[in-house]
Amino acid sequence: MAKVLFIVSGATYWVLKDGTRHATGYWAEEFAMPYKKITEAGHDVVVATPGGAIPNVDMMSLRPSMAGGEDGALELEAIIRDAEVLRRPLKLSDVRLEDYDAVYLPGGHGPMSDLAFDADAGRLLTAQLASGDPLAIVCHAPSAMLATRIHGESPFKGYRVTGFTNEEEEAVGLASRATWLLETELKDQVGVEFSRGPIWEPYMVEDRNLITGQNPHSAAPLADRLLEILK
């Protein structure tokens, strides 16, 4: 049995270019589907957030139109409701990586608000990458790679990575309103080799011990790959 650390955003909003607060948090599918798969396979999940804040689900991600219909939305709600670990997260600053076999970061716009600037998130990602143990990151959560930079240099430089694309951000109507875009910053500030698939289609990239997924629908196949590695 393995123990998997979920590093989750504690943000409830994301400040846009005009100063308005866009309600956000973690994206339901990106937490719920990997959590379900990993726990049903008999592994333990521990959640950690900046400051130990209780994670907030982005309510948009529970709309049937976003969750594959009414049944999909109800399933996500049930998984999140039953996930007691969400209600007693560790502080990122208290995490000991040696206690875990793998690390996973779900997205949503939340990480753009906190994990991207969180020194503890940056420290943990740097250490996990160096350890050789699995590090799985999906959608907007690769924004946490920005927090790994020291004097402008990131250990993720040169890695093959995917994440939520500029085209997908445009499709949800936020590209023009955002102060920065994930794909652009990963390429320009971290120096990753960014690749992508068609928008909204599952797409996953694996480079050494780093596995990244492009969008919400990439979370389930990413979890399947993580389970293969943990066997």
C-alpha cells in the first residue's frame, strides 16, 4: 500500500487584470477522479495546502455542463463529500516528503492564485523531482513550477510538460482578463518544453519521474498511470 500526497490549492479567488475577484478553488474532477482511483486501489491519500487552509471546490466544476451531465456532477459531489482528508489538510510547511511514495497536484484556477507563489510548494516540488519518485501535476497546477525558481532558474527547465493551454483559457473566456497565462509563463519563465493535444481532450506527457496532464479530462488517465508506477 502506498501513500500519496495531494498538494491542493487553498485559494478561494483569483484576481483578474481589472482587479475583480474571480471565484475559484480546485477543480472537482481533478481532485475527485484521482482520489477515487487511488483510494479504491487500496492506497492512502493525504492532503496538504498552504497554511493548512481547507480546500475550496470551484463551484463551476460541479455544474452538470462541466461534469459530463447530472450523474457526473452527483458522482463528483459524493466523492468530495466523503473525502474526509479535505477537511483536515496538513500545512505544506509541515510536510515530510519521505513519508510519501508519490505526489499529485490537482488544478483549477486556484493554483494560479497561491501555489504559483508559495515557497513551500516550490521547495516540495523541487525535492520531489530530485527524489526520482513520481510527481504528477494536472491542468493549472503546473503553475506551482513557477515557485521553484531560484535566481530565475528552475529545476524543471528543459522538461517536457503539458498543462492548460492558452487556447483553452481563451475558450473559457479568461485569457484576455488574466494577468498571466500558464502556457506562456511555463515556456518563458520556467523554460519547459511545452506540448499539447486538442483542447478538452485527455493529453498526458511523461518525462523521467514527472507526469503532467493538460486539462480536467487528463486527470483520470494521469491517475491510472500513477497507479501503474506504484504497483
